Amino acid sequence: MQKAQVAANPESYVAGLAGWQADCVRKLRGAVTSAAPFSETIKWGHLVYLANGPAVLIRAEADRVLLGLWRGQRLKAIEPRLEPGGKYEMARLVLREGDAPDTAARLAAEAHRLNVELGDPTDLSR
């Protein structure tokens, strides 16, 4: 099995997508980048948005697109479809073809605010 090549930058990540996943990721990316002053990068093979540590991720897969939030478990009031999982207070929104990422900007803005207020969610020394 051949390992997929990791995109060199966010633009090449998006350019490598096709179909509904490409459209969904473009919408999510626009919502996140317009919501708050994040630093956008590629980490762990997908789009990650940093603000005093990681706050948001976008990952396209064959049958779904994930919007992950490091402090997402605190954001269920904004988006009840968030599923908890992983380390820290992670939660993810699973989007499939036809799903609308209509709460993405609100989630990203709140994720940014929480990281600014509470610090890096991955800093275990706190």
C-alpha cells in the first residue's frame, strides 16, 4: 500500500481535492479564515488553524469531511452534531455529501476566543 503524499501547503491541499469534498473544504476554509485571525498550516496531513495553539482542523476523506475543534466539547450549544472524541476536549463535526457547514464560522470564532482566553489546549503543564 502506497502512503499518500502530504500537501506542501494549504493551497495544494485544497487543489488536490475533487467533487463535493473540494467544495465542502473550500466553504469550511472560507468560514474559518473569515471568522478570526488564525494561522493556517498543514499538520498531521490536513488543514490546521492555530491561535495560541491548535484550534480547528479540516480533513477531507473519501466519504466525509471532518471539522475538528480542540475545545469542541464546549461548543455543543452552537452545533449539537459535534461528536466528542480524542484528547483534550476535542469534538468533530462529520459532514457528508449534501450537508451544509452553516455553523463553521461561529464554531471557529468561538474556538479562537477560547484559545486566546484559556491558552494552548495541548499544553499539559497547565
